[in-house]
Amino acid sequence: VVIETIAAYFARLNQEDYDGMAELFAADGVMFPPFEEPVVGPVAIAQYLKVEAVGMRAYPKTQQALEWSSPEPVQTMLVRGQVQLPLFSVNVAWDFGVDDKGNIQFVRVDLLASLEELVGLRQLRG
């Protein structure tokens, strides 16, 4: 279930199906984007993605299952890859928490870049 949910996340992101992607989250699911405040709930996540993710393509390359956490049965999965945007690409790590029903409880998105690269990204974004 976890692998299928994560595959659907990336497929919907790359298709710019942000409503469909947000539906993968639990009602109180949280997205932790880089440099931003957490975004809570499918409606807020879809709205965020419609502004921030347009033209973004994600290319996951590796994944590593981590331990189930308690008290809730949540499988954590670390995925590494690249994100391509119109002006640049960057290495990224996604830390997913998916429950036993296939709902994303959280995803943390971390940019894997040097300080110089991060400063350049901030300048590009304005």
C-alpha cells in the first residue's frame, strides 16, 4: 500500500493533478515544503500546489523503508531524486509517512543542495 501511494503521489504531481494528489493525504495530513510553513489538509495542500508546483516534474530515484512509528501505524519511507523546474533542477529528499490504509499522514520535502545553490534558488524565486 505504501509503495502504491507514493507512486500515485509522484504520478499525479507530474500530471499536475494537484486535487488528485491532495486526495492521497489524510484529512489532517501535512505537507512540509522547504522554506515554507506546514500545509495542513487536502484542500490547503491542493491550493498550495496549484500555486507552487506548476511546471514541476519529480524524478524519484531511490527509496528506503524506515520503521513503522507508533502510536499510529505509519510506515515512513525516504525517497531521493530530482525535481525539474522551468529554470533549474535540484536534488530532493521526500520523507513520507503513510498509514496502513494508504493515506499520507505527512511528507517532508528537503532540498539537497549546497548553500550556494540554495541562495541561487531563492534569488530565482524572487
